[in-house]
Amino acid sequence: MSEARTNDALSAPEMAVTSRGPSLLQIAIVVAILGAGVLVTALTSNVTQVSEPGIRLVDGRPYLVEQVGDWKGGPLEGLTKDELKILPPDTQGARRVYKDKEGHEVYCSVVLEGKDVTSIHRPELCLTGQGWVLEKPHVEQIPTPAASTGLLPVSRLNASRNVRMDDGRTGIARSIFLYWFVGKDRVTASHPQRIFLTTMDRVFRNRNARWAYILIHVPMVADAPAGGSSNAQKDTMQVVTKFVQDIYPTLALN
């Protein structure tokens, strides 16, 4: 027994000697990250300039035309009271609900930021808060001559949520959301890329890129008897693609 205790007592110091803390390289990496964060914060905290917006304005505000192609727009609305409470005061917005002759309905919204970069955020945050269950986003390239490359990149979100029907039963509503960001001479479907470009502008140009965020929501058309949901998605994308091709030239700057 005494010999076993002696061995245990001897092994404890040996284990203490072999345990190590962070290496110098790990410490250096952490310090570099913290230093970079402090530097970026210092360089971007007092930006004095705001770039021109990348979309057309009417009377200095974003605007959605009433008629475009086969689409007839409803009343033009701005930001809601709830949005005005939480967004920076110089944030501007416009929205309309459009319908075509075949009864398709499309919701279109434009939010234009001012000096404060918090005017715009990832739409996934709002949509999940509204009860939507989102599939993994992916980028679609929509052909349109109004885009500088002939293709407009948009992020696509397939979404669904439970809804209460008129008869009291619970059903599932399915929709497709498309969104993209427009800055001065730049368009991106990526929120991280927008943040990166914004940071570069603030650090190296002392200016805030005045981004516009365009969101389009279209309820999914009824499932075709033979095609199921995949066919419904295809038909819905054809509808929303045509709308984007019609509306984008009215928003883009030549």
C-alpha cells in the first residue's frame, strides 16, 4: 500500500510538468486579431462622407413605379411605424404589391440606408422572426440587359411556414424570396461581401457606401398534379424572374 501511494505521489508532479498553456504562436494570433478589430473600429467610427446611392431616386427618395410590363402596382408605401422605431432616422424605404393579368402577386420592397450601416441587415433574421422556415440560400443569375454584365445575381430563399386557414385548419404556406444589394457602381447578392466592401470604403475612403436592399417575395404557385412541389418552384421562379426583368431597369442607374 505504501509503495502504491509513493508511486501516486511521484506521478502527480510529472503530470503537472507536462501540462502546457497557450503557445507563443497562439497568443500572437489572438493579439493580432484583437489589434485588427481595434484598428478597424478606430478607423470606421468617425466616417464623414456618404457615397451616392446606386438606385434611381424620385424627390430624393427610393421609388417603385406604379406600372411595369404586365404588372400593376398597388398603393406606394414607405417604412412601417415599427421599422421607423428601430431603424436609423435617415433610412428610407418604398414598397408595393404588384399583380399581373393572370392573378400572380409579387411583393417588392426597397430599403435605402443613410449614414448608419445598421439600416440594412440579413433578411434571414427578419424572415425567421416572422415564422418562416428557410432552406439554404443560393444564388440565381437572372438575365437582364440592364445589369452591367447582362446577369443580375440574386440570393434565393425557399421558405415555408404554418398558417391558420379560414376553416380553422392549419396549412403550409410556401414562398420564394429573392434579394440583392445595390451600391454605387456595384451589385452583390452576398451579405458578407457587402459588409466587406463597406468596411473597405470606410477604412480607405472615409465614406459609407449607401447601399439599397431590394427584397422580392412571391407566394408559390399551386402544385401541378404531376410535378409536385418541384414543378411549383419552377413555375414560381418563372413568374418572379419575369418580374425582376421588368422592375430592375426602373431601379438601376444608367
